[in-house]
Amino acid sequence: MKKAVGISLFIFWTFVVAIVASGLTMRYSGKSTGSQQTPAQDAANNLPAGTKLDLALVSKHASKDDCWMIVGNKVYDVTGSISKHPGGAALIIKYCGKDGTQAFATKDIGPGEDHSSRAYDMLKEYYIGDVGQVFGGTSASPATSTKPAVSEQAPSQPVVAPTGVTLNMAEISKHNTAKDCWMVIGGNVYSLAGSISAHPGGADTIIRYCGKDGTAGFATKDKTPGRDHSGNAYDMLKPYYIGKLNQVLSSTPKPSSTSPAQPSVPATPPAPMSAGNITLTAAEVAKHTTAADCWMIIGGKVYSLSSYLSAHPGGASIIVRYCGQDGTTAFATKGSPGGSNHSSGASADLANYLIGTVGQTLPASQINASINQSASTPPASGESEEEDDD
Amino acid sequence: MKNKFVNLSIIIVSLMPVMIWLAMESLSLRFSGVSAILTSIGQLTGLVGMALFSVNLLLINRFKFLDRWFGGLGRMYIDHHRLGGIALILLLIHPVALAVRFIPSSIEVAASFFIPESGNIAKSAGIIGLALMAMLLYFTFYYRPRYELWKLSHRFLGLAFFFGGLHVFFVASDVSRSLWLRSYMLGLIVLAIASIIYRLYQTFVVRKIHPYVVKSVNRPSDQMTELVLEPKSAPMAYKAGQYAFLSFAGIVLPKESHPFSMTSAPSDPLSFVIKDLGDLTSRVHELSPGNEVAVEGPYGQFSYQNFKNKRQIWIAGGVGMTPFLSMLRALGKDEGYQIDFYYCIKNMGEAVFIEEIQRLGDEKGVKVVAFCSDEKGRIDADAIRSMSEGFAGADFLLCGPLGMMSGLRRQLIKAGIKKSKIHSEEFSL
């Protein structure tokens, strides 16, 4: 017994010292995955020009000797990982040629256990490109490199919000997977699928809140007591913004930014509304809440202010804050409690953007015309000016 | 004599997790490749190792029923020692098997198996518990320090076990996915913790102790001390051949408790003969009349009266004569026993109480043979057979150094004596 114990102890400590020493050496000698293209990418670049990286293509590589897999909107050639997989070869082979996102996030067991962030890192070695990416020819390098840039990365797929949908929790909870991930943060709804693979904190921490309110999670990096994300990170949410919680989405499919940091407020007028009559109710006004399509009630009248935003001396964001709402008090106080009123010149300027009176029913075409007119009218700079352009 | 079912029970209880584990998934999946095999080894060693550790902690309390089941607490401690060693080996294999899976893909991840991580309770607890266990058990299996220190260090294994329990509770593995497995493992752990708590309670709070004081301290030889004690309240009742744990008040000697066989007949003043073998025993002669002694017992199933067979051959080696001395003193003249008593020492200088033993032998019809190894070499079964008639039909009582007893036991078996007729009292591990 004594001998057996002694030998076991010796082997154990030797192993532990050796492995920890090698592990630490490797970590600190800066062995990184590098920013060159992966062999998988090299191979992929040789695809015929115009090849689109989609599920149809991936499904052609569905065997253990040629195994492509989609994980979190990215395509990987995981053939080389199969023999190294600690969980065994079978579990990977099962998803060759398929979307393995869910399986990866649950280790294919119910209720499941996510892979470590280290495992998600290791996927990079096998990265080919993003789903939807088109290959071949000269400019073959994918928009996102192996080390996805963390700063101001526009989502590879534009955030497309369906029209006429109410952004309530019931709707949001329908988008609860890695491929289609909506989340509420601070009262705003974001579509975060495109951000998952680049998330420094790992994919699992985001996926956990898909379809849910992730405000607390975001503010604590999902730990207790936790630490908030940087202001930079909050800024980075903007490209993923769909709308406000409980907002009824307008007919505009184009994603708009609520950030004043955006250099240009889109000058194009909102797409024309449906034909027929429209009654200027608060509910109707509430449909137009973005910088690109901004209606506001001031003093019982409805104005369309999107084309004025960039000219506003007080900045665009303070107006955008009240898009879709009644901004009477805000206008009268310049947005600060106890603040001063706008000048008479400013009030007169407003008239250029008038759509109609609250409660008024107007033909849609007429509303469109007024909006177009105000868009083409150069914003007055404090002087009352009216241009007759009928 | 050890109850037959004790070994079987221990095996069943420790291997039950394996049965549950097997029922969870098909074997072909569990052993479907190198990685799966390593995972399975890791899981099984963890489960069985922890089950053994739990069972082992049930074998630390001096319950009378355990004394009976194991045929003496001495045997229980021997099993405790062995099971502990096996549990340690299995638990050492556990993280190694799991970590090795990652070496082909990432040595860093393999290394991270052994580095505690804040926020990962399961991993950190497992690492701390196992490291503690390995370090502490070094002092049991290799370098034993002074008894007091060793005993203290050994107690900390309870802490190592607690961390192991945390690991089992928090780890995301089979034990968290299967309600059966989880309940079983946690159930064992809870029982073990209850046993630890009871032991602590016994040690630090209450003890079934008979308070005695030293009446006289004698030196029958320069290596032996005889203590005669006087009860402060009710005297302890016992059978000749049994032993008790003695602990001294800590004034003259450290406050540890050690088992010693009574040498007195139950009707006589309580006496012990203690050989100079270690830190405490070498200093027992420093006690003086009036010193307090706590006597905890009696324990032991080693008594001539426990065996129906009246034809008995007693074989004592060195200080192993102590229970026999008690038995000889207690033996009635006409009880019909036919006993041959072999008192084995190096030479006559080592023999203690030899005149009394020979006198008692004459009085009570016990054949006493003082067998000196210096003269005649080591005693063996053949020698005994030649000196004892009716050798084949006797029950053998052995008490002495472990090596001597195991050697004799083997020889007796070879000579045709049935195992069930050979009884021994273990003094040490």
C-alpha cells in the first residue's frame, strides 16, 4: 500500500508540475492565433468567384474528412479539430455540414453546458468566412478578419426589422437564438446576432439573454456584483438598434441610429406611407420615433422634424429624444426643467415642418408632400422664412 | 472475528455509483474513443474515490457495534488505512485523466485543470481538496512526524473532504445530470460529515470515559512500565483480553489517547503493561500516583471466553502477552480449558511477569512455554505442532508484532488449520 501510494503521489505531482509549467510558459510566451489568414480561409479563397457561403454550400462538406460547420453565423472547416476534440469525434461529426451553433452552446446535451470561452477562441483557427459572404476572385478577404475588430464594427448583416411589428417582450422572446438574437437593454431593443462572435466576453454570455431583457446582465457583465461595460461598449450597441421597447415599428426598413455621434443624419425623407387617410393621433405620431422619421407634437400640432435635426443649434439628440412623443414642455424649456423657452424665431421655424393639427385626418399623399417640402427647404437659421413651393 | 458481510458491504457501497453511472448511458458511447475513455476513467475514479473517502470517514468512531462487526477496532483502523490509500490513488488519477484529454489540442487548457479559478467553485474546491488530501496523507504514508502532530494533521483531512464535497455539489458532470447519482453521492457525503461531527464531539466534548487515577507505577523491565489504576467513580467492567484507550491529563504527558490491553483480571485492580515504543509510551514511567487517567472502553473481541472451543493455543510475541496475562489471571481452575501458552521473546531478559505466569500455569493447568528466539530461532507452526497435542483441533489466539502474526497465520493455514480457527488482536497498523 505504501509503495502504491508513493508511486501515485510521485507521478501525480510530476504531471501537475510539468503541465502547469508548460501551460504557463505557453500563455506568457505570447503564442497567439495570429492575424494571418487561416488555412481554411486560404482554401476557401480558391473557391470559384461568386461562391456564396451559405448553408447550401456548407451542407456539401458533411463528412468527417471534409467537415464544415456553422457556429454563430460563421462558417468553419473543423475537419482538423475532430481528432483533437475532448468531447469525442462523434459529437462533431454529427453536425458536419450543418449549423452547430445550438449544439456548441450546449455541448449537445440537454439542459446543456456551454463551451469555455477558450473553446470559442479555438474556433478561429478553423474560420472560413461569415454566412452570406461571397467568395472568390481578387478581393477575397472577408470583411471581418480572423481577429474581428472590436471597434465600430458594423454588423455583417444589416439589422432588418420587420415592419408593423410591436417590440413587446412577447415579440422579442421569439428571437432567442444565436442566429436571431434580440435583446432589451435599457429600454431599447437590439438585434445582436451579428455581434455574438466578436463579443470579447464570449458568445455564451450574450446568447444567455437572447429574447430577454439583458439590461442587468449588460450592466454587470453578467457577474455578481459585476462591472459595467465601458461607454465605448454602450456606443457599440447602436448599430444593432431596432427600436424602443413596446414601440410599434414604422414602415421604414432601414436601421437608424439614435447616436448624435453619427456624422450624418440621413437626409433622405422617410419612405412614403401607405395610401389612404391618416389621422394625426398620438398613436400615429408614436410610430415615427427615429431620427430618419421623426414626428413630434408641439402645442397641439404635429411636426416632422427629421430634416431639421442637423441644423438644430441645440444638437440633434435632444430632438430625437422626443421623436414620436409630445415635446411641448421640452420645447418650452429647451429640454431642461425650469429652462428657457425657444425664441419666437425658432417657433416660427417650426411652421416649416408642420404636418397638421392633432386629431386632423389628412390624405397620406398630402402628408408626404409636406414632409418632402420641409426636407427640401433649407433650414432657417433663427429667422423666419417661408418658402412657397407648392 | 470480523463479520463476513463487512467487506462485502463496503465494496457494494463504494461501487454503487458505478452501477448508477453504467445505467446512465450505453457503454459503447462511454468508451467510444480515446477521449471518451479518458472521460469515463476520470468520472469513475472521481466517483469511486469520493465514495470510498466517505465510507472511510464512517470508520473513525469508536462505536461498540463497529468493534463487534470488525472483530475489534484494531481491524477497523487497518481497513480505514487501506481504504484511505485506495481512495487517494483513485482521486489522484481523476483530474489527470480528465486533463490529459486536452493535451493534443491545448496544453494551456490541460494546465488550467490544476489552477483554481475565481468564480468556478467546482474546480477551485476540487483542486484545494485534492491538494490538501495529497499533502496530508504524505504524513500518513511516508514521513510520520511526532504522534501529536500527525494526529492533528490527520484531522485536517476532514477539511479536504469538505472541499471534495463542495466539488461534487457544484461540478457540472454526470453527478449533476443524474438525480440518482447526485442523491447517492451527496447522501454518502452527508453521512460522512455527520460521522466527522460526531467524532469531533466525542473528542472535544463528551466521552464515555471512566475516570481513574494512578495508584502505582512499576518497571518490570527497562522497556516496560506497569500502571496500576484506581477508579475515581464506578470501575469499568470488562472481559479478560479486552483493551481500553488511555489518555493522560496532559500535565505530565500529552493529552492523546492510545489503546492498551488490560493485564488485570476483571476482579482485580485495573492494570496495564506498556512497552516503550514511541513518543508517549517511552514516557509513561514519568507518571506518579495521583495522576489522572481517562479510561475509555472496553473494546476488543479477543477473549478466550468468546470461543466455544476450550482447546486453545495462545501465542504471544513480546508485549503481545498483555491480553493473555489478563486471561491467565482471570482463568478459573476448573473451567475445563486445555490451553497451551507460548510466550515468545528474544531471551529471558525480555520476559516480564514470567514467574507469575509459570505459577499461574501450574495452578490452573495451563502449559506455559517460554520460547526464546535467541536460542531456538523464530517460532513456527511445526514447532508448535510438535509441542502441542491436539494441535489440529485447537483454536489459535495470536497477539504480537504484525510480521510475526502474519507469518504464523500463513504457516498455520498451510499446516491445515482453518482460517476461522485463527484469531488475532492487532496492536498497530
